[in-house]
Amino acid sequence: MKEANIRKLIEIFQESGVEELEYQESFWRGIRLKLSRNRRTEGATVLQAPPTTVAPAATPAPAAASAPVDDGLHVVTSPMVGTFYRSPSPEAEAFVNVGDRVKVGQTICIIEAMKIMNEIEADVDGEVVEADIDSGSPVEYGQTLFSIRPV
């Protein structure tokens, strides 16, 4: 980012009511810009960092595939990043649908990660009340897949 562009951005920022703006163009190029207003000084701060070599972040230890929710529903979350599938093949019926009863150990979906099909099993007996992801959609680690009302 050129100095003139940075100065123009500061000018626009000072004229606006924005409290904080953070911009990161590219990790590899090392540009990071953060403007924030301190309630006491109403000043702006600019930071531009040169590229640096950074070790990859440690992957968090896998948590349980589900977590309880305050409303009494049991939330089944994705244990990995991948592609979510409701059925074993495009022509087959879904493993489970909203309203279906599931048992502990029953396969409820598949997540494909690195060309490996990982069956995700129910870890509670109950009724599926919410199915949050469409088949073929990408999922993130910890993303909610299903909500189950335990019985």
C-alpha cells in the first residue's frame, strides 16, 4: 500500500464515525493496517509491518464432536474441516432428516476431508430438530451440523 493511500485512508477515517478498522492485505506481503479511536484522545494509529516468517499456528486438540446447549438441545458439531454430505451417495436417502429419531453410534452424516470419508455418529439418543448444513457444503471445525433433542 502506498503512503499516499495510507494518508487518504487516515483522512477518511478521521472524518467518519468509525471506531476501529483493521485491514490485512496479504500475510505473505506483510501489510497490516489498524486504525482505532481511543475515547480519550480521538487519535488514529497506523501500523505497517514488513513481511516476517511466521511458524504455522498449532492445531487445537480435537474436542468432542458435540456440545450441550442451554435450551436443552444437544448440538453435534463438525470435528474437522471438510465437505458435508447427508447421504452415502448422491442417489441415496439422507442418513437422517429433521424429525428422525437417532441412537448413539448411528451414522448421521459424512464429512470428506482429504479424500477420506469420515462417518459422523450420533453421541446421544434423541430426535433431530435441526439440520443446519446442506449436502455438499464446506464445513469448518466446530461448526454446528445438527441439533438433537435428547430423550
